Amino acid sequence: MAKADWRLEGEWIKNCSCAFGCPCDFNAKPTNGSCEGLVGMRIAKGHYNNISLDGLSFCVTVAWPGPLHEGNGQAQPIIDERASAEQREALFNIMSGQNSEEGTLFHIFSLIVSKMHDPIFAPVTFRFDKNARVAQLSIPGVLETEVEPIKNPVTGAPHRIQVVMPEGFEHIEGEIASSNIRSMGAIKFETKGTHSTLANVVQTPQGVAA
């Protein structure tokens, strides 16, 4: 049961090593058997109890040896260096899942990650245009990822596809795109032309708000 009043509203990126159309969204196995990826958010408006989180960004790099529901994952939080000590603690409290109801994103995350690496506090560049399917998340020396539209393999024209999840615990609607990832922190991996979801989300202790 949720123990705190919090809310995060903003722009959401999920990039991973799978083929376009993340299999996790369809309760399917990862494309290559294992999963490496990241989620990132720029908080337009947010709070944890009386602590404002407006304007901050955070990211988590992740890896699982198999399907996510089998657990044994590892993660490393990366938080905007502009966050104060109390804002950092607030974000950790949210990401811990201890202040979320069962079956919600951060609660599920807490159950399937068995190794949490030390957090990184660093400058974060976050660019995001959902409708254009273009984004960038840059943390120098730690993480670089870019998003662009999927291209038609014959004509090269931008291809557009959306995923709608009325009961989704991560987002309700997302634009599907192509990503490149270079993760250089504790969880090292590199991908090119793999899955991306861009979404506008509202996360609360009770889950995604419409």
C-alpha cells in the first residue's frame, strides 16, 4: 500500500535492445533472450509529499538475463545533478516501489531487480518530440541514446506506429521509434536500430493516471 503522496507528470523514454515493438508490452520473451535498456523521464510537474520535483530528469539503465517476469535483473539510477539532497531522496523513495501500490510500475520494478548499482548524479540533456518520434538523452561518459523514426526499408520514408495499452502500468499510449544506445556506466551495452517508446505519462502511487 502506498505510504506517501507523490505524482510525476512528464515525458517518458523507454529504449531497449529488442526489435521494434517491445515484446514486454505483449507479454512475450525478449527478442534476443535477454534484455538491456533504459527508461528516462523529464518531470514537467511532480512532487513527493511537499517536495517539488518540477523540471528534474532521471534515468535508470537496466539488464535482465531473460524475460523480465523471471527477475534477477540489475539496475543503475542516474539522477539530474541539479537535484537537491531532499529531491534525490524523494526520487529514490519513489523508485524503490515502497510508496506504490502492488502491481504498479515501481512496485513491479522492485520485485524483478535483485542488484541495484550505486546511483550516479550527473548533468542530463533531455530532448523530446513525441509526435516527430525524435529524442535524445545524454549523460556524458555514462549514457548516450538517440531516437529517430523507424524508416521504411524500401523508400526510406518515416514510418509511424502507436501502441495503446488501456491498462498499461508504464504508459497508456506510446509512439514507437528506433533507438541507438551506448551505456557506459555499471551496466555496459550498445545497440543500434532497436526499440524505442516515447510517451507522455502521469505516474502516481496508484499507477498510471489517464
